[in-house]
Amino acid sequence: MMHFAYTGSGPYCYANSFAMMFGAQAPSTAVIEFATGSPFGMQLIGGTLPFFDPYGWDPEAGFEGALAALGWTSILSKGGDADDALSRLRAALKDGPVWIGPVEMGHLRHQPGMSGPIDADHYVVVLEMDEDSVLMHDPQGHPYARLPLANFMAAWRADTLSYGDAYTMRTDFVRVAEMSEIETIQASVPAAIHWLSMETDRPVPPRTLGNAEAAEMLADRIETACDKGLRAHMIHFAVRVGARRAADAAACLARAGYHQAARIADDQARLIGALQHPLVARKDTDAAASLRALAPTYDRLKVALECGG
């Protein structure tokens, strides 16, 4: 089967936010996402919460490596109290937009249905601020969204998220090397192999599983007891972003000549994408079968990348 690249909406908040900061020199969001390492693995955090991203990974784990592979630098600042954070933001905005995150999405009251913390991370680009509100480009589909300052600060505090520090922002984006998209893909392959190996010194919650074990355990859980929370997490976020990541990985690998690895990533994208309808329609046995077929593909992808193809 031929791989056919996806273009469309999806929860690519930090890739889209980086692309906005890069401006006219931005590579595709597929390449940005690839460079973060996100497509290369699966994890079941604490044995219960599934993500189609690498064991021990979170977005911040991939940002510095991605920027290096893309040929960019930025200045990272975080922490302090709310007054300090506001002072930093006001000063930074004098030089242009500011990349913000992670923030707690549940406090972004311009998004329909948001009324409080939901333990969902998000990234935005702040354009302006005054005494009462901030103006932002929210890549969830809300350009030029205005949000009351109190709601923004609650979101930016990020104290209900499982990773990240309060009041994190990036400024002073500078392109230091002219990397083509193919060169960025090639430069990111060693990180992809590293993440697929599941060897990490990052703290991992007890009982967390990765790759094949994660897929098998999740299949068992869905088949026997897919509760409302798990189903909602899967159909509204995890499957959507996981399938897109794998599809973008397949497209990137094919462009760079990693044809065997691209075929495996395409298989992963199809298997992850195939979860959506069964989970929505409550055909959980079918969803479990797709996950069990997915389980061995992570080792296959690692081997293919190690072999250079």
C-alpha cells in the first residue's frame, strides 16, 4: 500500500506554535513534530494512561533536540512568581510575539466547554497584552483570541499538569544554521532510535510500560473494561495525535530515503487510525486487535532505522 500524506487539523499545538515563531523560514509542522521525537514509541503512564509517544517522553524532552536539528535557538525562561512572570512577558513582548507553554488548557475560557483544569497541556503564542487581557494565536483553532489575564495566568501557572514548570516561555528565536527539511529529518534519526530503545534517564512513574508491552496491556484493558475516561481520552486526543504523528513520520522518512522504516511507520499510522471508529462505536474487540497488531511494530521500526533504511 502506498503512503498518502495527511494535511488537516489536529492537536499539534507546540509544532504549530514553533512554526509561528519561525515565520517565513518555518519548515512544515510534520518535520517539526518529527524532530521532537514524538512519533517514536508508545507509553502507558502508570500502567493506565496511554499516549502514542515514546516511553519517558514529554514535549519538553524533545524541544532542545528539535531546535538544534532545525537550526534554531531560543532563550528559555521559567519559574518565579506571577508578578515576575508578568514582568518578563511584558518586557519580551516589546520585541515581538512570545511562545508560551505548557499551559493548562482547561483555563483557556475562549475554548468552548473549558471551565477549569482538565490536566491537558497546551502551547500558544502571545501577541499583545494589556492590564486586563492577553491577545494570542491559539493553534487549537483560535487566531487572535483574547483571554482575561486572570484566566491566562491560571493556565500559565501549569500546576495541574504532570510535567513542566510554571510560567515557561521562549523568546529570541534565531536561525543559526540553514537546515533543509531533509537534513533535519536525517539529523533527527539518532534521537528516534534512542527513543524507540526505551533507554531513558528521565523519571518515569511506577508501572509505566512502553512500546509492545504498552500496546498489549492497553488492548487487554480496552477489551475488558474501557471506562468513560479512557475512551474519551483516546477518541478526543490520543488516537488523533498518534495517527497523525505516525503518518507524518512515514512521510518524512520516505522523503529522506528511509523506505523500509517509512513503510513500518505507515503501518503504525493505519493501525492507530483504525482505533477511532471502533472506540467511538464501542466495538472494543476490534480496537484491541489493532493494538495487538501495533505491538511488534516498534521493534521493527527501530531495527529498520538502525539498518539505515
